[in-house]
Amino acid sequence: MKFLSGFLLGLVVAVLVAVAAGYLAITNGMIPARGDVAPDQFETWAAHNALRAVLKREGTETSPLKGNEATLMAGAKVYASNCGGCHGTPKDPTPSFAKGFNPDPTLFGNGDTVTDDPEGWIHWKVEHGIKFTGMPAFAPMLSKNEIWQVTMFLKDMDKLPAKVDAFWKKMK
């Protein structure tokens, strides 16, 4: 019994010391906050794993829209109006605006894709945004239908119908 109470006391003290050390590190500016410095390995690992866990839990919706030409063209137009300035276009694959982001945004104009992501994950990212990345939540700006249209466009970027592909390749 004496061992157990000593162990529990030690555990409580260790947790309190860890919390105090974390608080002191944050309040004394020891945790990097600069946007012009690349995140370290732990920060990158923590951010990716936290996002993946949230997407697995919450990014489960499936599109009510079909990936047909009309939907994909509408999604391309939503992309042109709202996304190309950060994520690029074929005519401007690396927009200067995107160079200030850290981490770098996915550059669809450079050929990056999210076509292997489940559509629910793409939709979730567009709808809710991603903290500390510069990716805003588009739910306040776009309708649910527009979010699904751009989701389907991004999901099918590697197999766009000819008319939509031609529009995409001319996009500035």
C-alpha cells in the first residue's frame, strides 16, 4: 500500500512538473510561432496525425452529386474563383501569394492532386479549413452545393472530361 501511494504521488508530481514546464516554454516564447520558419519534425508529425485522425472520424460524407461534366465544370469555376490564388492553376502553377504559406499549400497547378483521398476528406478540408495552415473554412463563403462541386473537381482532376480539362488548362 505504501508503495502504491508513493507511486501515485510521484506520478502526480511528474504530471505537474510536465505541465509547468510546458506552460513556461509557451509563455517564454520557446515554442516556435514564426510563419517564415519550417515546422520541426515533431510539429509536422503532430499536425499530420491530428488531421488524419479528425478526417477519419469526421470526413465520412459522400457526395450527393455525380462526377459528371456539369458538376465538374461548376467545380472548376468555383476553384477558379476561390482556390487558384493559393493552390495554383496551369497558367500560374506557383502563385506568388502561395509562397508565404508555411506549410506550403498543395499546388494543383503543378500537378499535385488529392485524387487518392476519399471525397469526404476533401470535402471536410474545403468546408472546415485546416488550422495553422492558412487553409480557410469555406462554409461561410460557399454553399454546400458549391463545396461538393469543387470537391468533385479536385477528386476527379486526373480524369476530367475534355471540355472541363480544356477549361482547367486555360485557367489563370
